[in-house]
Amino acid sequence: MASDSQARRKLLNIFGLKFKVISSKIKEGRRAGHLSYAALVKRNALTKAQNVAGRVKNGIIIGADTIVVQDGKIFGKPKNLQEAQRMLRRLSRKPQWLYTGVVIIDKDKPRPFYSKKTLHSKKERGKPKTKLGYEKTKVYMDKLTDREIKNYFTSVQPLDFAGSFDIQGKGAFFIRRIEGCFYNVVGLPLRKLYRMLKELGVKIFSFLLVTWCLGVLVTLMSGCSTEYNIATKQEEVFYYSTDREVKIGESIAQQVEKEYKFVDDPLVQKRVEDIGKKIVSVCDRKDIDYYFKVIEDEEINAVSLPGGFVYVNRGLVDKVANDDELVCILAHEVGHIVARHSIKKLQAIMGYSILRLLTAPIPGAGQVGNAADVAFTEILTGYSREDELLADQLASRYAKLAGYDPHGMISFLKKLEEINRRKPLQPKSYLKTHPYVPDRIRVVKQELGERIDFDDYINIEQAPHQ
């Protein structure tokens, strides 16, 4: 990497990539002249990359250069603290554009004599393949006082950042919103970098297709933390604090309550709430508030959201034979919340841009609605087999501790299995997103210390749909 930027180094380190930092001996140009801002940062990045490429025998060289532009004035890194203060004071008054040029030189792949697009000259033949690109992002800040800037600089080294601010640290407190790539503001537009590498045939970033956006940026925004999960009995990495998890749940819950009708029978609602409270009193996670609501829907289903929100359909409530069965269903959803299954699923598969909207202090209503819909849909698709079985295990444990018969889980599961045989699965069926019933019954029996029958190990449905 032809840059000694700490922010860029952290971005690449998070991905576990092996790289070496070789600082270029080039002074960036800060006068555009006849060049556009995009052309300026690309030229600077190219000069840096070429300088380093000339000092190594092989490998992939990545060069980058960032500037901030406001009202035609170009801002780079400040030279001293006084300039940094003047710079940030001015930038906080009005929106600005942040440009980053990116250049990749692949010394392992020299240019061929012929390409589909052009016939290379003898001078260019044999030179390493080179790719240029840029990204721009519009940044909106809150207007800062001199005192606020001074306090900010006590915890941030502004001389390391173009424009004298960061977004992955405490600068996030006064950056109102952005339009464009977040990583660009951090220092390296990762999507652009990935696509450029892909075009060059470099596959080292293929794993980013799964965890790219969320895993990196949430780590930068919040700082990932390793916590002991009392439900799984394992050390696990969470990118979101409990407060942010609750905020995400609240955003999704607001959208759910706009789109779904709730029962108008106070007795049904009170029954579910009272049972829910008893489960919460014995569960392993009491650092959040829990909410239980009944949706007016005939489908047999229940779902839990991050941060303590549990929804159960009227169709499921009507189908249970007694409170023992109902408590096990509610306890199953509480188990997901205790184990933080929903937030782990969202942080693993959803883009940071989605979750950031759900945690934004004053986001656009339409944007939040779309983001919440996407998140809710992902949760409805269910969890992994291991997560579902753990929730069953916790449900039977909590039901027993709350004074109910945990065998209610087994009786209700058998009832659902019979319904499943007679009726085709619906898109949001409770059974569709759960492991096979025999497997679930086996786990419940194991939790209760009961003998396991041979049939409990058969992980197949005993009869086809009729």
C-alpha cells in the first residue's frame, strides 16, 4: 500500500489481508489548474503508486489520495493545529465534497501486446497493468463552535485527516449525513477498490461479498467487542452495543406497527403480556425492556426483533391449547433475543447502509421504512438450525423456571407437525423457518433430562403434505 494512512491501514487490516506499507516520496498536488477534482486525485494517486511500484519487484500496489472541496477551495491535510481549526470551522458551515482517487498497479500482470480494446505500443508493452478510479461523497456537518472544535481535537489528531475530521471516530457526532460512499470519507472507497481489483482479475476480495459492508464499518463506527454470551456459553463478537441493538429494534418495530393491524381484544393482549413478563423475569438477559404484542393475522407465526420486541399472530394464540403451550412459544422468541440471534444475523448479511439508517438520530422517514422492511424480511426468513434449536432449549428452560409445564413445547410442536401435513407451507409459516419437529422435540427432551427415543433422532418429516 503506497500510503501511511492509519485509517486505510485499519480498513485493510480488518479484512485480514497481508500487505506492506511503503510510503511514497511524492508530495501531492493541491492545485487543480485545468484538471477536474477527480482528475487531480487520480493523478496524485497514480504518482504515489508509480513511485512505490518502481521500488518493488512484484505484487499489487494500491495508491490513494483524498481531498475535500468546498466552494472551489481544495483542502488536504492541515499543516498544524491552527490551520486544522480554521479548516474545520469553515467546513462545518456548509456542505463539502470529498474526493478520493484510487490507483491499482499489478506488477504480476504485464500488459499483453494485444487487448480487445487497443493495440499497445512497444513502449507500453510489458508494463504492469494499471487501473485508475475515484469516488466522491458529499458531507453535511453541524455548525461547530470553537469550543467544540477544541474539545474534538483533544481526542483526535486532525493532522492525519483531509479536512481535519474523521467519520469513524468522534467526528460522527457532528457529521449530520452523507451522500455517497461512507468508506470514501474514512479514506478508502472499498466498493470502488473491490470492483477495480475484480476488473484486474484479482480475487483476494471475493469473501467481501458476504460480510463486506457491515463487518468493516460497524467495527470502525462502534468498535467491535467480544462478549461472553450466556445463552451460547461462548465468547462472541458483536459490532453493535446493546443501545444500538435496541435502536435498530425500535426502527423495525415502528415500521411493523405501521403495516400490521393489532388485536383490539384487550384480554388477548393482556394474556400475552402477562405471560411474557413471567418469562422475562427468569430469562438470562435483563439489560433491556421487552415488549409483547399480538398481530391480527390468522397465520400461525411469531417473530422477535433485536432489542426486546416480540410479536405473535392471533392465529397462533388461538391454536394453543393452554398457557403452557403459549409460554413455550413466547419463551422461544425471548431465547432468540437473549442469544442476540437477530442482531447477529443482520450484522452478518446486511449492508452497513441499511443498519446505519436504522440507528440514525433523525433519518429520513422513507429511507428508514425501506430499511426496516428489508431487515424485517430477513428476520422472517428464519435463523440457522443451531440458533433455532438453542431457542427451543432456552424456551423449555424458561418455561419451567416461570412455573409452567415445559412439555407444552412438545405438545404444540406435534400439533404444528400435523397442521403442516395437511396444509402447504406459507411464505411466512412458523414451521417453514424452523428445523424439523423430531429434531426440536429431541432437544427439548435433552434439556429436561428425559430419555431420548429412536424416533427423536430421525430428522425427517414422517409423512408428506396431504
